[in-house]
Amino acid sequence: MANDLPLQGKTVLVTRNKRQAAPFRKKVEALGGTAVSASLIAFQEALPGECADSLREDLSEPGWLVFTSVNGVRFFFSYLDEHGLALSGRKKIAAVGEKTARALKERGAGTDAMPDEYVAECLADTLKRHASAAEPISVIKGNLSRDVIKAELEPLGYQIREWVLYNTIQDEKGMDELRQAASRSHFDFITFTSSSAVHTFMHAVGDEKKTLENSGASYISIGPLTEKALLEYGISSHVPDTYTIEGMLDVMCSMSGKDR
């Protein structure tokens, strides 16, 4: 019955990028909740076309190719397609988590290493176990991605090369939508899947921040880095045991008193 759905009567603010928000929103609605979307960040390609020859040379050499996000996978293969490049079978591939590995699989690429916890520190530890210092490591990342892998592995003698494939920017239209939604809606849960979304959210809501804090809304962070970003604004949040959208849904259902 509809009334038995775990998120029945709950309103969830989804702050994911517009491209990625739809699956999250559909999952909330399938659990009986009402999802309100406000895209706070957008992504744009960053690697200039003149870098194509250098990337081709990199891909032709043995070593590791490391993907730290689904967006990295998307922009990487888009760049390959645009410039007539191909992923060499000489590369071993590491992915930060299940979603990234799944995105790679959809492009016909397997994953040779993946950490149990989906954060950069654990990915760096995984590479220490699987890669030798003689194997160059190329990291596919965005402009706001942390330099954890480079910082952790270069002192150990690893050769690290970083390829910034995309930039994260503010979604001005989504910020306007957020302000409108915050002024007229009550949220039971406010969800964040990145630190950049947290900072953009705080900038966007401005004077509405106190209203949201006093509304009793619960904040849900996908992982410890997002949780840390919220704490910078004095806001505590709930973090799932597994740092995924599914984990966030489990937390919201549990908080609503109805595990799914």
C-alpha cells in the first residue's frame, strides 16, 4: 500500500547536478517521497584539444589509469571520441567506487582495482597494494578534485600524472530555483553528494539559511568530505555506512521509521 512506503509524506531536496539528479529523484518518489530538484553545480570540459597528442602518448604506455568520479569517466571518453583516441589495453584501471566502475563497464572498460570505501584516501591505499612504483599512474579528475593520490604516492616513488578533464562551476539557474523552493517549501531532508554543492547551496540560500535551520530539516551527506563541508557552516548531517545514493536513501528511510 502507498501509505506503507518508507518516505511517504516526506519532501526531499535533491541538490545534484541536473544530469545526475533524475535517478535520485525517481528513487525518492518510488519510496513514496516528494523530490524537489535544484541543480547547484554544472560541469564543462576542461582539457584543451592541443593536449590530445600528449594523452594519446600516455594511453599507449603501460601503467595505471585512475578514475575518481563518474564525471571523469564521461568527460574522458567524450574527449577520446572527439579527438579520435582509443583506450589502450596496456593500461590497468582503478575506480573510486561502484558507480564509477559501472560507468567504465558501460564504455567497455574493466576495473582492476577498487577500494572498499569510496573515498580518495582508500583509493590511494588500494593503489599502493596493486601498483608497483615502476608503473606510471595517470589520474583522471576534475578541477576541484583533491590531490590525495599524488600527495600519498609521489613521496613513495610513484610517478603520478594528473589530467583535469572537467571543471565544476555554479549552476546559476539552479541556484535561482533553490531560492524559490526554499522560500515556499518545507523540506524533511536536504541531501548533498559533494562539497562543492554544499558551498554553492550556502551561497545561494543566503538569508534563507536560518529559516531552513529552524524548519527541522535533516541534512544527509553522501560521505565524510561532504559532512565536513557542512560542519564548516555549523551544520551536522547524517552519513550512510556506504557512501552511495542507495546508502543515503537507506538513512532517510531509517530516520522516517520505516526501513526499506
